[in-house]
Amino acid sequence: MAFHKEVIETIYKTVVICDKCGKEKVLNIGHPLSWEGHMNGALHHDYTFTEKGNGFETLCPACQKEGAE
């Protein structure tokens, strides 16, 4: 008999993306985040969420300042 063993590893990378400028910020590398993990990670990096239609618009700190001016 012949056997073949293969180890496959999955590494998750979670990134938040600004809806206005497309700037990305890595939140986590390793294990998958929960919904709360996504939101708290983005808030930790000063991204904000505003309701837009049936979802949310995500804005980075630079775009927030640009909108306030």
C-alpha cells in the first residue's frame, strides 16, 4: 500500500478598506476574526462607519478629515 500525507495550512489576513479612497489597513494575520473583531479592529485604527443604504460606508481617518472640511 502507498500513502501520501500533505499538510495544508490556512492563514487568514483581515484587512479594512476605506470606501472613499481605497486605503487598506491590516487588522489581523493568523486566525479568522468575528464580526465584532472586524468592527473593533477597524475602530482601533480610527476607521469609522456611517449608515448608507442597506449597509455601512467605511472611512479612513484622512477621508474623515477631508469630509469635515
